[in-house]
Amino acid sequence: MIHKNKIHNSEQPSSLGGVGGGLVIIDYGAGNIKSIQFAFKRLGVDAVLSNNIDEIKAAAKVIFPGVGEASSAMKMLQESGLDKVIPTLKQPVLGICLGMQLMCNSSEEGNTKGLGIFNVDVKKFSNAVKVPQMGWNVIYNLESELFAGIKEKEFMYLVHSFYAEECAESIATTDYEIEYASALKKDNFYGVQFHPEKSGIVGSKILENFLNL
């Protein structure tokens, strides 16, 4: 159960498990961060938007968002030093959309080297299907506490032209031309290709589950 504490700074006790910086959304210039912040607000949690390394390290939970082009986003991470920080984080981290893709080994988008957290590569959909995939599609083969209380083949909202290949770290699958990993997990790192903040009640439940990890 999520308490309704407000989380404004690192001095205030967190509703996310102990004392710390609460929930921080990494603000590095490549994320649809306001909609994510509003989604957590609906859950009673005031997320902090920050690119401050100390604040991110002190957070109880971290959201790593991403919208846009992979190589440009990676350049912004490198300029702020966050490319070195994110893989060292010890608290639960959730990458969303491009954020998840940047956590992989590499992406065909811009021939980008990723953070190497997830041992998988990101490929582009072929011209056999409409690219980007935009709209609702189902997730299945759910294998993580991130999906507690979520039924197989629930619909989630996606907008993407690139996908992470199915791999040992996959915790959810989606089929669009081929089956691909629509969610990944390794240790304290989680990633989702879909946008939970735009996926209604089910997406909200996934965000709530992340808060309760």
C-alpha cells in the first residue's frame, strides 16, 4: 500500500521505503517527464525532477525516461556524466521507452553504444510493418513482481520504431512483426518499452508495483 506522503527533498522521510530522496525522475533533456510526474502524483507521490548526481544517488527509487533519438539522448547523458552514474545505482531503477533502450548494450538507432545494463541489443522494425508501432498492444509472458496483479495480455500504449530482442532478461513479451522484449529486468534495474503513464489503470498499477519494490 502506498502512503500519501509528499516527497520534496532528501531530508524528508520517504514513503518509498526508509529515509532518502524519495522518487527521482532523471531530467536530462530527453524525457516526457511531466506526464510521468503527473502519473505518480495521481498515486499520491510527488516525484522530484533532477539531473543532480548526488540527488539521484540518494533517491529511494529512480525513473529513467526517454523520448527521442538514441544517439542524441546518449550524448546528453555523457555531457552530464549520468552515463557513468546510472549503471552504478543500487536502488530500484525503472527505464521507460528510450530509457530502457539506452540501458541495453547497443541500438541500431544512430549506431549508439548503450549503458550495457541489459545484455541485449536494440534493433529496428523492418519495412514489413508500419513504423513506428504506435498505439495499443498486449504484453504477455509476465515474469516479475513489477507485474503483480496484472493479467496476461493486458493492453499497453507503445510508440517506438526500435525494439529490444527477446533475451534471458526479458520479463514481458509483445508481438509486432516478431516477438520482442517489452520489459527487461536485471538485479535492481527494470525497463519497459511501453508507456505505463499513458496506459490507464493497468499502467498505473505497474507504477504502483514499482513504488512497492
